[in-house]
Amino acid sequence: MQLAALKHRSESEDSFVIDPKHVRVRFHSAKGDVEKVIVHYCDNYLPLKYAKTIEMDKIGEGQVEDHWGATLEAPFHRLKYTFEVIGKDGTSVVYGDRAISSDIEAAVNKDGSYFKIPYCHEIDMVKTPEWVKHTVWYQIFPERFANGDKSNDPKNVKPWNPSDHPGREDYYGGDLQGVLDHLDYLKKLGVNGLYFCPIFKAGSNHKYDTIDYLQVDPEFGDKDLFAKVVNEAHARGMKVMLDAVFNHLGDKSMQWQDVVKNGPNSRFANWFHINKYPVEPYHDPLKGEGDPQFDTFAFEKHMPKLNTANPEVQDFLLEIATYWVKYFDIDAWRLDVANEVDHHFWKKFHKAVTDIKPDFYVVGEIWHSARPWLNGDELTGVMNYPYTLQIEDHFFKNKLTATQLTRRLTDQLMKYRDETNAGMMNMLDSHDTARILTVANGDQDLALQALAFEFMQKGSPCIYYGTEMGMSGGNDPDCRKPMDWSKEDGPVWQRVHSLIEFRLKHDETFGKGQIKLYVTEDGLIEVDRAGKEQIHAYFNTTKKNVKISCENAFSQNYENGELAPKGFVVEVR
């Protein structure tokens, strides 16, 4: 047995309280190396002669590991446990808190071998708001969704042409009135969560260079109009998420302009990370101009980075965060560049918003493993790029085989607690990426197959505006074309609508149930979801038809017991 491959971490994604009387534990071993894992467990203060045992389930296969799981009872809200590991070579060890021991009897009867959960504190549990598990998000880029009020159009606004290839500085006149006018459309499509890219006063069409967080950009409308959008969305059963840029300010903001004017004497000088004065003209290292005078998002001179360790900056940002919750009743914040802001601030932020709304949803933009932010006191979830980009690598780019995909996704799921996985925001494209139809080389069946696969996963799925219209577009800014309203109720629209409808019809299982990923002997990817019901989904990413007999609850390219390439079939038991 490969002892070096045995792995468990207490009070982490490997050991977490799921309710005051139950703890979920995971264990990891080298692939194909272990026959079974038995957990010995009992209350911390009971003699070990009262210990119970449970055999762990093999919950998935990763790239180099097998993953095991079990749920342990803790009737007195405390627990100690250790692992008896039986290898396929016939050897056995106890993997304990202090050592790995081959003396099984001595180890399972020694208190020091046991990992401890001192008390199952409900306040320390990682929780995902219940409503998030029943939500399908729709991402709106306000400037490109719909122009409902031409009176607030910016100068040089371009005609609304979905075939355009927008430039970085182009404006088309989309606004909040356009969203309000189409809430019934969104209700008809079936989505029940609206994620808005920034709506605050800013100097660009994308609004990620904030000038004033307490003002709706006049090109989009005003606060009264936004309040109406929120109220009308809520009346239709839709949640509302706003996008906040708390990592940096726009260079046209009052605070930064004061620094430009007054240098080290500015009362806002300590609001930023400034290395030397004067701050203009900016030295761009990408152009060989030397070291920059101040820290920015990337090397973007228009986005000076905020010093979120400064109490004045903290108060400023927390006032903004709570203002839109208290006075406009928003349900969620999406946090731009969340990984570049300090953990200390995010803990304050999380407490501030959840003190107002305990079931508030906080999702961060983090493109890599996000475990440090996902312990229940900072972010609820993240935009799940590491997970979903691997889906694209298989379905669209053929960089991964089906087996490689399922193993990598399984490993990804093991990085987080079950509740955290349920709070992830899963998307295949966004305002920052090429559209899925373009990545799929214009193959609509392939694009929708991948979208359906995403909808079968743990986490809250999100579609980008226009996906239901079959819109295409390359990387930013081409992915931000004006919405093509001519395709409403068309064939692609109907298929996306049916997918949303299916997900929400079975949201109890999709939102809360367990997940296993396999590849069948015929090469189909199988997604098994176990919860209120048993859901089995099969995806054919091979080049040939595959015979499969199952009840057809929802499908694409499945006829007479054969699943064609780019097809899927889902059965519900």
C-alpha cells in the first residue's frame, strides 16, 4: 500500500459538520491501491469500547487518487474518528491524527489516534443560502441587453445591430429600462436569478472603472428605476445580484483625482498603494517604461488598486455594500477580482451583508483554487472557472479525453465542502470569455450538449445573455454584441428554455444531491445525481452512435435507443 498517498485533513473540506448531529468525512488514497476504508468513531468523552464503525463509500476517481466518503453520527454534538485502511495487497494500517500505524488493535484503542471535532457548532458550519440551490442565473451586460430609453443614450451611440463586432469604446444604449421592459421575457425563458454587470457611474461602457458606487450610471437610468427593476424582479420570483469592483477605483473618481492633484498631501493618498510621486504620467512596464508609480488591476492605469487594509477604505466600501442591500433589497454581490483583496476585509464584508440578510449570497471572481476564501466567513462560492473551463477543454477543444475530464472534475469537487460546491456559480461563457457557440466552432448541438452537461453539475448554473438566441462572439469585446431579439422563441431558444425548465423541475436533487462522474464502457460520460430522486445523464462525445436503453426524460439526438454524437439523454427514477 502506498502510505505516502493516504490523506485526510480535519476541519476542512475533508471533515465538515453538515448539521449539529452529523459530520461528513472524506479520505483519499492512491488510485486502485485500497480495497476498503473503515471509520472508527464515537463521542469524544466516551470510552473507545463504545466506538462504532462504518465502511466508507468510494465517491469518485481522480487523476491519481481514489476518493472515499462517509457521514458520521454525532448524537452529543462531538466526535472523534480514525481510519482503518485495507490495501489491495492485503496490508492494513490505521491512519490517525498523530501517525500511521500497522498495529491495528493498539491504534484503534488509543485516543491519540483519533481526529477530533470538539463540538459541532452550527454557527461555524459552512452554509449556502437555500434559494441559491434552486436558482438558474442569467447574466446581463446592461449596455448590450436592451435599449428601453433613448433619452439617456450616450453621444455617438451606434445602431442596435447584433451582427456588429463592438470596439472597446462603442456604445449601443442598453439601459435598466430595457431590462424592466423584458422581465416578462426572462420569466418566460425560465431563469430566476439576474446577475448584472456593474451599473454604477463609471467612465466606460463596461462600468468596471467605478467613479461613484452610490449612483446608478445616468446612461442606465437612476436609483428609482433600479428600485423598480428589483421590485418587479422579486414579484416574478427572481433574485438580483449586483457586480461590485472593490479591488480598484476608476481613475476618474474623486478620490484618485485628488491624489493626482495633491500627491502625497492628498487626504486620499493612503487609500491606494502608491510607490512614488507624481502618479502621472503612468509608467507602464509592459511598454518598457519602468516600474509603475502605483499598484493597479493588472497594469491598467485607469484602475488604481484600493488599500483595503485602510480603515477609511473599509468603512467606505462597507457603506456601499450595505447601502444596496438595505435600501434596494438586492440578494447577492458578485465581487470582481476577489482574490486580490485581503481576507481580513472580506470577513468584515461577509458579516456586514449577512447581518442585514442572513441568506445573502456572496460570489467571487476567482479563476483558480479558492479554498482560502471558502470557509464560510468570506465568500459563499466563486465563479467556477477551473471546473467549467475543463468542460470546454473536452467538449469543444478535444484537449481532454472523457476519462481525463471526469477525473479532473472529481478532483475539483474534492477541493470544497458539499455546501460550497452547491454554492458555486457555474458558467461556460461570460462577458470575459468568447461565447460558447464560437468556441464550439458554430456547432449549436455541441454548444447545447456542453450547456446541458454544465446544468447537471453541482452548483448554480448561469447562462450569458444571448446564449438562448444562439449568439456568437469571440473574446472581449466581441462577446458583448447587442442582444439579438429577433431569435426569441426560435429553435435554439426553445431548447435552452427546456433545459432551464428541466433543471428547475428537479432542483431539489440538482441543488442538494450527491454527484458521481463516470465513463461507461462505450465511452459515454455518465453523471449520476442522487437526492430526492435518482437522475442519470449520459453524454455522447464520441464519433459514433451508442446504444443505450433508458427512460427518456430529457434528451438531444436520442432516438430508438441510440445516442448520437453531440447528444445526451437524461433519465429520472
